[in-house]
Amino acid sequence: MFEALLGNGLILKKIIESIKELVTEVNFEVTSEAISLQAMDASHVALVVLVLRASEFEEYRCDRPQTLGVSITNLAKLLKIAGNDDSIILRAEDEAHVLTLVFTGKNNEKMCEFNLNLLTLDSEHLGIPEQEYSAEVTMSSSEFSRICRELTQVTDTLNLSVDKESVKFAVSGDIGTGSITMKANNSDKSEEKLILNVSDTVSMAFALRYLNLFNKASSLSDEVVLSLSPEVPVVLKFAFDLGELKYFLAPKIAE
Amino acid sequence: ATIQNILPSYFSST
């Protein structure tokens, strides 16, 4: 038996909204420690890694580890029915064929119960080594989101350069070229603050289309942490009370 | 010009 009660159901709604355009069918791994998933997008360019810690749920029980194959598309449809103030219970019997979702209103005035059919999915699991990155950028998630969105109007590729003093977002397209540079600072204003932890200068190129999809998670966390090393995928990390959502994106490389 | 690389060229399947 697996059962998890989440008092703040809105967070699950936001998580699923943040990944549904990247991955459509995923295996959730449920253990006594956590609910987690790892899934690549169809083109194998981006990877979503989600961990929700058991200890952060109001109630949590998982008698035996289980893999739950879920259509994210269909889960998103059901979660749309949950109110923003609703609590959410996730429940599955051992060797389950359905995932039960129970949405309960704040004053217990209304309860919705749905059984989502589970899928048997072949999943390709990637081993991601722990590694030190050359540069780590911590900044406002909404500011990063805004920069990516604005630069998408110029072209489809973001050139990201980080040194010990600043981070530069540069683009080059048919209409011309441009860049936005932000200096490391410890401003009280969260949208201005930028923390750099840089051992080596890094300059890499990434597809803005994917960064824009990742930035849907800015509703989950005020901050985003970008981890960069030459010639390896960038990591965008959004941390929140319940756990963390990380996205990996393979760089664009010179032809 | 740049080309988009894919993740399995960095991480191996487990």
C-alpha cells in the first residue's frame, strides 16, 4: 500500500504543469523515502528529475517500493479538477493498476475521487554522476524566465557565459545581436540578486525553446540555480519545501 | 552554426 497526503495540493498541480510539455508518460518510483521520477523528452535532449521527500508530506506510507507508470497528460487533466486550496491524497495498492487521487476542499465541503489507469512503460534510466560544476549561478527564477522569454524574440539559441564577476546572456539572430549582462550582487531585492560560484569561466550555447519550458517551474521556487561545466549538460534546479525539480539540457555544440 | 547534442551522449543508461 502506498498513500501520501499533501495538504497543499497546489504544489502538485504546479509540478505537473511544469513538466507536462516535456514528458508525456513517466514512471514514478515510490519508496518509503520519496516519490521520484526521471524522464527524458521525446527528442532525448532534455531530462526531468523530480524528488518529493516523504518526510515533507502530512502523511506518508509506502509498504513496498513500486513503479507507477503514469500518463502525465491524463494526470494533468485530473489535477485541473482539484481546487488550489484542496488537499490531495495519492493512493495505490501493491502491484497497482490504478492510482487513486482524492481532492478534499479546505472545509471538507467537497471530496473528489478519481482512479487514473496506470501504464506499463519501458523506461530508459540514465546514470547521472555527481559532479562539481565549473560555474553555479543562483538568481531570481522570474528574472531568468523573463530574460529567456525576451531573448527568444531574437533567435532560438542562448549563449551563456559566466565568469567570476558576471553572467552574460547573448543572442545572435537575423535581426541583429545583443546581450544582457548581470553582475554578481547581494541585493535585498530578490529579482536583482545574483550569486556566482565560479571556479572556471564557462561559455556554452543552449536551445531557448527548452529553457522556456523549464521556466514553467519558476512558479515553484523564487530562485533557480544553474550549474554549468564545459561540454556537459546544464542543470537548472528549482528547490521548494516538498523537494526539488531539476532539468538537464544538452548543450548545442559547434558543427 | 551549432547543432543540438543529445543527453545519452553524456550519460549512460543504467
